Amino acid sequence: GLLYAREHLEDLVEERTAELKDAKEQLQQNLAETEQAKLALEESEERFRNFMNNSPTVAYIKNESGQHIYGNRTLFEKFQRSPEQFVGTTTHDFFPQTIANKIEAYDEAVRTKGVPVETDDWSDKWQGQVRWWKEIKFPLAGPAGEKLVGGIAFDITERKQAQEKLQKAFEEIKELKNRLEQENIYLREEIEVRHRHEEIIGKSDAIKKALNQAEQVADTDSTVLILGETGTGKELLARTIHNLSSRKGRPMVKVNCAALPSTLIESELFGREKGAYTGALTKQVGRFEVADGSTIFLDEISELPFDVEAKLLRVLEEGQFER
């Protein structure tokens, strides 16, 4: 009986030893797998950090209290904060209250709906310069199930500036188009007649003197007063001055002041803006604006009302006007 008990005990020891050996091998395998998983996680985290830090966009994560718990390198550079200075801050630490409240409303929408949200374009001032942003916010789950908010912010300042330049260029083109249309209307109404010296018939001293004076003033931008009775060729001399000048590439604009209705004289000469103040439904370009860069000939100027003459005198003296 003693021999049997010994053999049975040896069998139990051998069996338990085998179990311990198997358990040890399983433990070693589990440890190896755990180490591999740890290395894979560290590599994944390193790739994520490299990706986020090298991203040109601003990236951050906020906790349920709205405090920042993560930011990437671009964010630190844009806002000149170190990671230690950034963690624990809120939106109110960076932006005025109105902007911060708007941003936090987007954060709350992400937490409530649990779906990504794209913000409207918004701007802030940083060191005296206006910056424009576009954000995409999305829900994240924390280790304990807390509702986090992740965000990627795109600095779209250059795009906005390009849009503003494009809009400005569009307005300038629109203004030029309007001006060219007005000029085209004028050209259709007026038949352009070009004359040269030899087309002015006359060899008297008075004619020679007038032509000599025309040559002298043609190279200047001075206002020229041409006196003479009706039918003596004032327009002919005005065209001669224009054709001798550097402005000859554009048509001379002629205005018969005597033919302008008294109620429309100012708008015909100086134009008018669209709006309730002027009562105009559309913007009107005046003859002076059409003649910008060219020559304007005001025929029968003495027929203008005194108040218009006074305004015209200021325009001729200063070379500019307001409407």
C-alpha cells in the first residue's frame, strides 16, 4: 500500500509539473504577445504624433469641460504657446467672448448630436492681423466613456484675401465695363470728326496764331478757353488740340451745354450714384467720367446756370469732383 501511495504521488507531481510547464509556456506566449501589442501601440502613437505635428492644419482635443487636453505643433506655433501653457486652457483664453461663445456652441452640438460639424468661416485678430478660419469638429470617446471633442482648423486667410482681391478686381472690371458702355453710347450718338492742321483753311496771322497756341497747350493737361462766335470753328480747334495731345488715342467727348435740360445738367456732366438719396435706380456715369484720360469739349458753356458754373469752376481748378 505504501508503494502504491508513492507511485500515485509521483504521478500527481509529474502531472502538476506538466501543467506548470504548460502554464509557464502560455504565460511566456502571453507576455510576448503583450509586448508586441505594446510596441505596436507605441509605434501607432508615434505615427499619429508625427502625422499631427507635421500637419499644416491646427488640431486639438477638448474634454467635457471644454478644456484643451491635446494640441499639435502647428497649433503651438500659430498661437505661440508651449504644450504646458496650452493644456488646460479654454476657447475663452484665445478669443473674444462673442467668438468663443460661437465656437463653444459648435462644441456642444458635436457632443449632443454625436456627429461631425463643419463651422462657418470666422475670423479673429492676432497681433494686429486678421486671420480667417474654417473648422471641422467631431466626437471622440475618452478612456472612461467621456464625450470629447476633436477639431481640425484650417487657416484660410490667404484664400479669403485672394477672394477679396478677386471681388475687388471684379468690381473694377464691372466699373470699367459700365464706363465703356457709356462711352460706346456716346460714340454712337456723336459722329467723330477728326481734323488735321491742313484741314483748317486759312493763312491769316490770326489763324496761324491760334494754331501755334493749340500746339503749345496740346502737350499739357491745362484747361483751355476757346472764344469765338457761333460757327467760327471752336470745336474744330478743340479737336486739333486733342489730336495733337497724348490723349488722342481716346475719343474726345463733346457736350453741348445749351442743349442740356436744366434738371439733368449735373447728372449729365458729373453722373449720379444709385440709391434712395439720389432717387436713381441705377448708377449713371457722367460726361466728365467718360472723358477721364481724354479731352472734354464744353460747347456753349456760358449757357450753364450760375450754380452749375460754380461747381464746374471747382472741377476745372481741382481736377476732381464728388457726387
